[in-house]
Amino acid sequence: MQRELLEKQLREQKIELVRAIYAGPDGINRGKAFRPSDLDAVLESGIGLTQAQMSVTVFDHLSPLSHYQPVGEVRICPDISTFQVLPYLPGHARMLADVKTLQGADWELCPRSLLKDFLRKLFKQGMQIQAAFENEFTLLEKTEAGWEPVDQLNCFSSAAMDLASPFILPLISALEQQGIKVEKYYPEAGPGQQEIPVQHQAGLQAADQQVVFKETVRGVALANGYRVSFMPKISPAFAGNGCHIHFSLWDENQNLFYDPKGEFNLSKTALHFMGGILKHLPALMAFTAPTTNSYRRFVERCWSSSYTCWGPDNREATVRAASGFQGQEAATVNLEYRPCDPTCNPYLALSALICAGLDGIENQFEPGDPVLTDPALLTAEERRSLNMNAYPLDLEAALSALEQNSVLRSGFGESRITDFLTMKRAEIRMIDSLEDDGERLAYEFRF
Ligand code: GLU
Ligand code: MG
């Protein structure tokens, strides 16, 4: 966005506060807000932030084992191209930010800079990624018993649409006013569960859009007397909140995942990318399913996927090869990565997918045979013969896999991985020390 246009909007919309928001490695959108009169200074030098803030857990706890301690400073540097007036909060605007060194260079823990690095790597090989994060979330209303899901109805039920309707249209309007194209809307399988797929975007914008999407869903809910939860598994009895990542690789003019002669219209590039993803699972899941609660979502026959495999339009597979729409196959064939949930940091999650996929392309990894059934319906022996592994049972298992994964370690950099492992292990210890419903209290409204 041009500077003059931004200043015009600040004036005309009577903006009092501009938020500079960054997505922390812990998955929480954080930031500091400034007065419009300080715009010049903020754009020139950023806003101060203690380095250790990027190492804190979702409980704002800093592990004594962390490399970063309360000495040392970085800067929150808003990206002017992401400026938006908040349609749901009069007087407020937002920019998304990188976290940089005092000299304005990329900082080693900034998730947004990491994604830019991976996008440059792709670009050097003549490729770009298009992606969309497909969130599910739970809409809650205030009752005498506390915050409860707005419905106890069915998946895609029009009666559930009626119950959510006072929230949905303001939400769609707020998303579209910020340039997010809403593709569909439907209530999902869990009580109060909603899904609003949005149009895919090129790499960085896709991750930025995910931050804006969650900010907007939460803000519109609050403005209309509701609350939302992005927690992956609110209750063992409810369908989980997933955040599948749809993606495809493109050169300047075509979808590199599409080959009309390939089985299921998939190219070699698509197969090798999937080969990389399956090879690097479960380490990848440390970034795409990054909370202790994430692992409660992976239950057989709950459509979350729970075994390492791929299949055409298979909603119980790690990667669903999504069929193209008739007449638009070349534009619409894409892959859907399913073991992701909305507690992820989208920059880290997309970086991890690209890192694994590029390794698959480089080494021409094969993804194995497509799975044409629900893996839970196979015997353990059949799954073994197809090289299908059950997902890690908990976050620590995914972190250990990450710790041992040399491709992700070198792709992300040692210091970033060490810091992430230290932070997430501190989070696990904290959750373990809580009472029975501690996990719910800890995660329900934080993301
Ligand atoms: N709620 C399911 C999950 O946990 C996904 C259902 C679907 O959209 O296929 O991922
Ligand atoms: Mg869904």
C-alpha cells in the first residue's frame, strides 16, 4: 500500500491505534500498537521488543534453558503492504510485521523471514507456491453455564447455519473488506463448528492471510457477543478443529502438480513433493500440530488423518490429492496436507512443508502406493506392508522426530530449531503440571 493512501485512510477512518502484529513461534499472534502520529518513526526504526519474547511459551513462560534471556533487543518492523483498517473495531488498524535486528536485518527467530527464505529457494528453481489454510473453529455463545457451542446440530446442517447467521455475514463482510476472498461457508461436524474456506494466495500472502483470518474471526466474534476457539480438540466427544493446508507449485504460467497423463492427474513433481512430506513426517508435525492438544485430534475415523499415507480424495490420508474441477483441472488440482491445526504458526508450517517437499523433489522420493480406503479399516499387517505409520501419540514424540531430522534442522537453522524445542518442551512441562481441565483452560481462547 502506498504511503499517501495509508495516511488518507488513517485520517478518514479516524484511526487511533495501529497494531503491529507478528505471529510468534508459539503460534500466538502478538504485537504492539502505536499512535498514527508515530508512523514515521515506527516505519523507519521499528518498535522495541526483547529478544526473549520470541522464546516464550503460550503461557508467557521463558525457560531457564533458553538461549535468549532478558537481555538483548530486536525490533517489530511492520510491513506497510499489509496495512488494513479493522472493519470490526472502529478506530483500529493493523499491519503485519517482521521481527528484525537493531540494524534492520532479518533476525534468526523471525518466522516470517524464514518463509521468505524458503520462497526465494523455490523461486531460484523457477517455482512459486500457492496455498490456502482451511480453518475449522468453534463458535461459542454465553449461557448461564458459561461459553457453550452455538449448536449441537449436524455437519452442513442448514439449521446450524441459521444459528450461526448473526455472526457469519459480519465475518464474511469483514474478511472481504480486508481483501480475503471467501469461497464457501458451512457448519462442520462438531458442536458449533464452522468452516470458511478462503481463496489461495501466493506463499507469503497465504501465511499473512492466515494471521488476518484468525484475527478477524476472533474480532468479529467479540464484536457480536460471541467467542471462538481454534483449539484442535475441545472435547474428545467433538470433531477436531483442523487447518488443512491446500497447496500447489507453479512456474510462471502453469500448475506444476498437474499432468493430464499422470495417474489422478498428478505430475512427478507432485508425487516427489508428497514423497518428501511423508518421509519427513512426523518431524513436520512439530510445526503443523504444535500443541499438546493437537495430538488429541488424531483419532481414527474422525477425518483428521492418523496414518502416514496419501490417497486421491482420501480424507483419512496425510496428503489428500484433491481432484480438479471438471474443465478446470489444470488450475485446480492440488494437494491437501491434513495433520495441521489452527494453533500452528503459518509461516513455520508452510516453511516446513516447502523444506520437506523440496527435499522430496531433489531426491525424487516416491510417496508409495496411493491408499484408496480408510487406513483404519486395514489390518495392522496390511498397514505395515504399505509402510503406513501411526502418527506420534504426543507432542514430545513429534519434537524428538524434529530433533533427529537433519533436513529440517539445516533448512530452519540450528538456533531456530533448538529454541523451538526448548520452548515447546517447557510448554509440555507446564501442561503436564496442570489439573485435569488445565489443557482446555490453557489453549481454549489463546490462538
Ligand atoms: N474436522 C476434521 C479434522 O480434524 C476435518 C473434517 C473435514 O473437513 O474433512 O481435520
Ligand atoms: Mg472441514
